[in-house]
Amino acid sequence: TKEAVGGGNFFVMAQNSANALAAAEAAVAAIGMVPGAIVPFPGGIARSGSKIGGKYKGMIASANEAYAPTLRGVVASELGPDINAVLEIVIDGETNDAVAAAMKAGIKAVIELGPKRGAVRISAGNYGGKLGKFIYSLKDMLP
């Protein structure tokens, strides 16, 4: 057993699902080149932004309603009118530096793809340290 770091994440927000997927796939490909980092979800992409806990006792994580385009108007939303798809990239790594490098690589790939073919906005889940002792501020992850 080896100690590792979990909890790096960012949300890819796009005008449509095809653009969100293109941006997320570009991020996953870039992250795959970073030694010591992995994206633990199948294909590296989670189908929605997540949050800690949920409606039912014992639920570890659930969809983050504020980042669910289909719930806009039903619950308080963090999404602008131009966002119709949100995917999440979760990053784990052997070290804090590996996770930070992977986040930087993934975000850089999304930015390079551009808003016409990919994401129009990037955000992240803030879990108040509930996922571990490392916190990754998006502004520090910009290329």
C-alpha cells in the first residue's frame, strides 16, 4: 500500500454536449501524459459535476445540482444561459505535485481547444478540505 493524493478536479462547461466531451477528452489526453497522475473514472470523465454527500444517509458523493443544466430554474444554478453541458475531470496522483501538474495540463488542453470547439468556462468543486489535505485553486492551475 502506498499513500497517494486524491481530489484534484475541474468542471468543463460548454454550449452543448459534443463540445463538452471534446474538451473533456482533450483534458484527459493531456493528463495521461503526466507521470504519476490518473483519471479514475471510465474514460477519465465523470458525467456531471459532483459534490460531497447527498440526499440519502451514507451517500459519499452525488450530482452537484448547481452545475446541472437540466435543473436550471428548479434549483439555484451556477450556470449562465450559454452553458448546456457540464462534465467533470477528477484527478488522483502519487504526489501533490503530480495532481497539480495534471490539473495544469488538462486545463491548458481545454483552453487551447477554445470555446468554439470546446468549453466556454472552467470551474471546480470546492469541498472545503473534505477530500484531503490538498486544495487546488483554479487560479493557481492556469498555464
